Amino acid sequence: MSEVLMDIQDLAKHFVVDTNFFGKPVSVLKAVDGVSFSINKGEAFGLVGESGCGKTTLGKILVNLYSPTSGKLFFEGKDLTVLNEGQRRLYCKDIQMIFQDPYASLNPKMTVGDIIAEPILINGLLPKNQVEERVIYLLNCVGLARHQRNRYPHEFSGGQRQRVGIARALAVEPKIIVCDEPVSALDVSIQAQVLNLLGDLKEEFGLTYLFIAHGLNVVKHISDRVGVMYLGKLVEIAPKKELYANPQHPYTQALLSAIPVINPEKKMERIILEGDVPSPINPPAGCRFSSRCFKVQESCKLQEAKLKEVSPGHFVACHLFD
Amino acid sequence: MEPTYSSNPDENLQAAEYVEKPESQLKVMWETLRLNKAAVAGLFIIGILALIALTVWLSELMGKQILPYDPNYADMTKSFIKPNAQHWFGTDQLGRDMFSRILDGTKISLFVGVTAVAISLTIGVIFGAIAAYRGGKTDTVIMRLMDMMLAIPSILLAIAFMAALGKGLDKAIIAIGLVSIPEYARIVRGSILSVKENDYVHAAKIMGNKTRRIIYKHILPNVISVIVVRATLGISSAVLDTAALGFLGLGVQPPFAEWGDMLGRARGFIFSAPYTLIFPGIAITITVLAFNLLGDGLRDALDPKSRIK
């Protein structure tokens, strides 16, 4: 078993939607509700789920954009949730993020070179006269040319901007990068380019990824292990091959059956889930998936299912495995 | 646009051996502004007005008479002379040369416009930024206070301030400045709220920036264009407010020349000597128009997306 880089224990983030007259919360949105998993050094952990299941919120907790409501977040054995703002900032450069929307993630008033140089300068990683050289090196790493550092973000295409965002994340030599749906805003042809780039960089820099996506097909390409989220909870964690070959949770099975297949002759058994994702403000009692599950039993509506190891490294939260 | 970069970065390097000079934001802005004829006209007029104001002010400081006549010297024997070669804009009821008085008035109008905007801008930006950044109760208290100020017609509020502070140029500046604080506070708050949710602000936080640096480096530069445009347009309304206060006899006190005051005192002679009203009126209109044209031009020039290539 390789070394654990990040250990997430029972992490939760609740947003107060509405308060009564006295400021007491009357409705609470449980975006992330008790999630536990760990990310090993050098692996790519894929996190999959529908829109609104809390995967982005989870990513934002890891990079300190949100502070968790409860739970612990260990990074290299140190609990980051107990640190104050100043102490926490010291860990910023180790945990970086790549954003979903390349059009909103670059400051329109800064040149690309300045955008990439900024994290190096504010963390004091290099003397000023070496920064430019480093910026050019980083631009090359992500497949951009050196002269492009003097341009502004609006002069670039979506894929190129995403490359700039990747270079910015790499600039501080992070240990882990949270990739928040980095390709879902891009064209399919560009998606492959960016995914390949991310894969190459992982080898080159020895990076660890938390790769967030809403489809299993994107994650399949890059991940070593995959976690499936539904309504703020993890329902299944497994090594990639195991998960794709042998999905256990009904939700994972449904997600897998939704991946388009290239061969039109091939008949696929398509599992179509009924209804919409229930509101995370008022999730169903018992197992959260029980309202849409095609294998639902009576016991599902009574009690929440906990993650259980069904085979080595393969965890499922489902009453079918009690 | 051009997603044809090779996956081998070295090839890209060779393809682009030349190094392009960075284009400064200011230069790009100026290039765009120059293409807008109306804005250039506005800038040109403002330049002339500023030149007049400066010359009059400096010559006054040095005790020299640069204007054709002393703007405040009354000679009742020469009252109501129609515009002619000696008195281009005629003379008023006290026999003062209108041309000299209008040139002299430029100084006051521009000074009041700029300083009043400076007051409301400073206080408004601070209020708006605090409201947007703190949020919650602070936001509510500040913005409801602003709403209360906005609910009262601005000129009425200015008159109320003048009543409390007293007459005079300095008090007029303060009154006009205070009255337009809510506009700036609202604009700044709104822009910061929309900018601070952008991912690049999040990225700045993730890379370890301190809050103050995030505001200075990432939020304000993206809000500044809105503020600059609003301030330019704000000068024109400040000029107009000064004139209104002067018209009501609350602003600059006689004998000093101020366009609105000139209008107010001459309004009894609108039929017998219309030139005593027409020229100050034209002066106000031209100044306000010039600032409005420039403001509109700046709004286009500062928006990187609307820039003409």
C-alpha cells in the first residue's frame, strides 16, 4: 500500500439556506455530508457524481475555499481543519486547483505571464530574475509558446486558457492538484488534448490528482481509483478496473450504462433512473438513493447504508450487501 | 482560435522565436478611445475647458489680468450691452463683461465637479467595498442607509445639507459630494459582488494571497473601469448640481462668477436681454455634454471585449 497523502475523515459542509427570526437555521443544505476517503501519493483519484451532488464543494474544502462544517482533513498526517488562516496559508502551495470554466479562472487584466508568475512571487519560491525563465518553462510544459506570455487571456481559446490554468497550478510545485471538471467546458477534441496533457504532467512532476468529473467516461482515462458520489455521500469507492468491470452499487451501474458507446450495432442494457435528484435540503430518509433505485428494498428507506468493503479496496454503501 | 499547437513544446518554441512586446493596457485603451469620434470631441472640449480654468486661476494667483475685463467689476453705465466686438457676449445687469465672467466661471465649475466627485468617490468606494466584502449585517446597514439617501431627490438633499452647513463654495462642494455617495457605493458593491465570485479570485486565494492583495490586485482592477466611467459621468452631474445650487442662490456667493448663479440672477431679464442667460446656459450644456461623451467613450474603451481590433 502506498503512502497516504490526503486523508479525509467524515468531512461535511452544510450551507444555511434560511434562518428564522432569531437567526436559527430552519433549512440547511447538506452539500457534503460525511465523506471519508484517502488519496495516496502519486495516484489520480476520480470523483464522479451528478450536478449538485457536492463534488465541487468537496474540492473547494480541500483547497480552503470553504471551511468544513465538521470532519477532519489530514494532509501528510497534519490536520488542516484546526489551523488558523495564517497557518493554513502555508499549505496553500501544496494543494492547488484547476477550474472548470477557463473563461472565469484567469484574471482578464493580467497577462498570461503575470498570471503564472504570481504564485511563484507571492510564495517567494524563486528570486525575481529567475521567474521569467520559470514561466517560459511552465508554458512549454503545457504546450504554449514563450511569446504568448505577453498576451491577455481573452486572446486565447478555451483549451489554451485551460493550459494556462494548469501552468498556474503547476507553478508552485504542488503535491496535489484538485481538478474540478477541467475538461467539461471544452470541445471533445480539446478534452482529449487536455486530458493527455494532465496525464503527461502527472508522470513528469510526480503529481497526485483529485479528479472531479460528472461522467465516468472522462475519469476512466486518467484515474487509478474512483469514488462515486450521490447527494453529498460517497456510495462506492474502488480501483478503476474493478469499478468498471464490476460495479456494485446500483447508482454506479446506472452511471456506467449511461456512457455512450461508439459501436451502434452493440446493444447495451441501459438503466434509466426515474425522477430527478432529490433536493439536498431535504434528502430521502434512509439510503439517499432509495427514491430512485431500481433495486430498492423496504430496509433501504429505514436506515442509511455505510461504506463496507466487499472485496479488497472496493467499498460500497448499499443495503444489498448487508 | 488556434488549437494547433504540437504536443511537443520544442516545436512550438521554434515556431515562435520572436518575442512580442507586451502591450500596455493603457495604450490599448487609448487606441480604442481614439477611434471613438464623440469621445475624442468630449476629451478635446474638456482639455480646452481645463486649459481656460488653469490659465484664469494662475493669472489670478500672479495678480495679472488675462481676461479682457475684470469679471467682477461692475459699471452700471454699461449694463445690458448687446454682444458686440468689445463685449463678445454682452454685459449683464451690473455692466460686467459676460465673456470674462463665463471664462472665469469655468474655473469654479470644473473645480467643484472634480472635488465633489473625489469626495463621493472616496467615501462611496469605501462603503461599497466594505458592504460587498463583509456582507451580512454590515452590508444591510450600509446599503439601507444608502437607500434612504437615494429616496430623497438629490437636489433637495443638497439643499438640506446646505441649510445645515451654510452658504458658500466649500459647503456646496461637500453637499454635492455627500449627495452622490449612494450611487458610487451601489455601483462598487454590485461590481465587487460579481467579480469576487469569479474563479480567478478563488485561484488567487488558493495560491496563498492575503485578502488585501486579492482586493488590490484581482478585484479592484476589474472594477476600476466601472468606477472611472461612473466618475466621469459623475463630474457632469456635479457641474449640473453646482449650477442648480447657484441658480437657487445657495452656491458661490456674489460677486464671484458661477454659471448657475449667473443664470439665476439674470432670469428676470430673459425677454429683454436673453444673451445674459443664453451664454451661461450654453457653457453648462457644453461642459456636461463633454463629460458625458468622454464617459461613454471610456466605458467602451475599458471593456476588453468591445475593443475594436
